[in-house]
Amino acid sequence: MNQEIEPVSRLSSAMFIGLIVILLLTNLLFGVASNGGMGLTAVLFVPLVIFWVADSLFHHKLSFSDNWLQIPLIGMIVIGLIQLLPLGGDAEAGELLQVPVSGALTIIPFATKLAVFKLVMFLIFFAAALVYIDSPYRMRTVAFALIIYGAVISFIGILQQLSNPSWVLWIRQVDYATPFATYVNRHHFAAFLLMTISVTLGLLFAGSTKPDKRLLLVIAACLMGFGIVFTSSRGALISLIALLGMLTALSFLSGRKIDSKRRKKNFFSRVWILVGANAVLVIFLLISVAWIGGSDISLRSAGLTESADFSNGRVDFWANTLKIIRDNPILGTGLDTFEVAYTRYDTWNGQLRVNHAHNEYLHVFSEAGILGLLCVFGFIFLLFRQGLKIINSTLHPFRRGLAAGALAGCFGIMVHSFFDFPLRTNANMFCFLILATLATARVEFPVLIRRRKKIKEIVVEPKSDADDFGDESDDSDHLLGDG
């Protein structure tokens, strides 16, 4: 019996470690924003798939989650495959590309094939995360790995910005962009920090840590917050404010499950204190934004002003993207074809290359049509439906705080995606999928019973799941668990 369990346990642990390695290593590989970096990342998926198949064989069944969040990803893959079918292409594309037109629906079959390949990798990663982040210990490990890594890499980024702002980790000089920490695009690194700080704030909001450990989370949150400010990404600052608003709303929502009047009063007192802290933080962020961006910050932060500056021409990009959508409403021009499709509608002089719409929703609509946009909105709907269900159904403060923080982090990225394209940096997509897992995975935390008495406190909890960052509560006769 033990001889059968041991190999299975090792394979499962290998899968879990592989997910952590991919999550953090892709961030170190400059965000894996290029096809070369993605090809290197694909090598890491070979042992991951092998371990997954071996683990399934040991269990005599396919280890796969039934989470519906995987359906929209599968839908995008199907759309890409349909675009590759030889059903007749655009006759004008031959003049645009100056090459013979293929019979595929996409205007660039090779680019769409690469996009489908990336989507398959994302699906494998997400499906594996849903299967193997399956215990409280593993959830805690992922959460604190994100927090520690986010704080450390943000601190390194700040030091680098103060010393050599044109270098990435002091090993790669970038002349064509403004890098920060491990990313060539500082705005996309700010998006990564949005996701890591959301997990940190979620645990703080839920009061799920002991007082002596809470200070460490506060320090980590401050480091990541300062990192976001130092990136000078106004869109990320706006998204952070939206994230804080969502997290506050989720905190009030979770308070409705508390049945004891005294505990509910204490809970909402804590929430109001956090609301006040948020107000102070928002004021600080607004001052920082004004210092970074100038008097017309509220518009320039979103790039909504008409300007000769190419980086602030989002209104022009969006208008031209809508023309692409008008001409290709059902299936779009093909995944990863925006850069070429845009040239036909470009109102600029053509000296500068526009490879993104600077609005992820319009970008997806132009490349995958209304069907692709429905996949995106379907994912958002399922994510919030499942995430809110987790928050409402659990009384365990760590699980509740982790789900709320992860869901708020996803919301922050959705806001940021309205002004930018943060998930086009592949490392950010891996992190986003991890947050979606933390927000929706059906993991039962151990039943925790605390009874406060005059002399001692009785705690019933599996010793293996004890954690330095464990639950803190001094209320009497209550039950914390997934119900």
C-alpha cells in the first residue's frame, strides 16, 4: 500500500513544484514577451506533461478538473483552429503582404499557429494548477511565494531604477523601451505587481495572520506599492485604486456570513479601519500620479487626449481598431494578426509600428471577432461567479482572504487591460491564471474550532497544516471552515 502511495505523492509534488518554477522563472526571463522566450518556456512543459501523464496512470484515471473556467480557453483555441481552415482568405491581403494569399481565414497563418500553441500552453498550465493546487498547504505556499517574490523583485526594481534605469537586472540594456526590474515594459511589470499586492492585501483585509506576522505583510505591500509608483505607470495606479475598491467591497460582502453580533461588530470595525487606510493610500497615489504626470493627469493617464505623442494616441488606435472590427465582425482577422491588419487602417504616416490596440477587449474583438469576445466575457463571468461563491461559502479567514485578494487582483488586471495589454506579456498571463485558480479552486480548509476559556484555548486542527501565517481569532465558540 505504501509503495503505491509514495510514487504518486512524489509525482504530485513534482507537478506542484513545476508550476511554481514556471510561474517565477518566466518572470525572470524578462516576462517571456518574445517568441524565443516562449519557446524556452515550452521546454519546461515537457517534463510537466510527462509527470501529469505518469500521475494519471498511477491513479488509473485522468487527473483533470471539471472547472468551467477552462471552457473559454478551449473556445479561443477552437477559434484559432477554425481561422486556420482553408475556407477562403481576404483577397486584399495579397497586396498587403506582397506574398501569395493562403486559403486560410486568418491573414497570417503562421502567427495564428503560434497563438494557438501559446493558448494550448496556457490551458495546460491552468488545468494543471486547478488539479495540483489542491490543499491548504499548497495554496499557502503559492500565496506566500507570490508575496515574497513580488516584494523582493519590486525592491530590486526600485534599486535598479535609481541606479541604471535603462538596464534590466543590470545585465541587459534596453534603448527602445523603459524597463523595470525583470521586464522590458515597465507598465507590464506594474501589472505583475498589481497581482502580487492583491494577494497580500487580501490576507491583510481578512485578518488571517497573527499580529507578529502581519507587519511582514504590511512591509511587503509597501514595497510592491512603491514599486508600482516607481514604474510611473498611470494606468496601473488607476487599476490599483480600482483593486482597492473591489477588495473593500468583497470585505463587506464576506462580513454578512458572520452570525455572532459581537464578532460582526468587530469585523466591520476592522473593515472601516481598512477603508480609512485605503482613503489615505488613494490620496497618496493621486499625489504620486499628479507628480508623475502633470495637470491633465486624469485624461493622460488613460491616453484619452489627442496628442502628437505616439504613446498617448489611444483614441486614434481605438478608432482604427473599430474599423477592423467592422470589416471582420465574426471571426476577426486571425489570432496575433493585429500588427499587419492595422496597417490597412493606419491614419499615421507609417513610420511607427502599431502592434497592439492598447485595449485588450478591442484587440481580441479585432483578432477573434465576436466569438472571441464572448469567450473573454464568459471567462470573466465564470470567474466572478465562482470566486464570489467561494467568498460567500467559507468562514475560514485565510481561504476567504486569499479568494478575495486573488479575485480583486484579476479585477485590477481587467481594468488595466482597458488602457493597455498587460496579459500579452506571457509571464503575466501565467500569474493571472494562478490568481484565477486561487480565487475559484474548491479546496477544503481544515475545520478549525477555537474555544476561549479562562486558562487555555483548545484548537482542533491538523498539525500538518499549521502555518506561521495561520488564522488569528480571539472570539468564543465559533466554527471556521468551508461549510
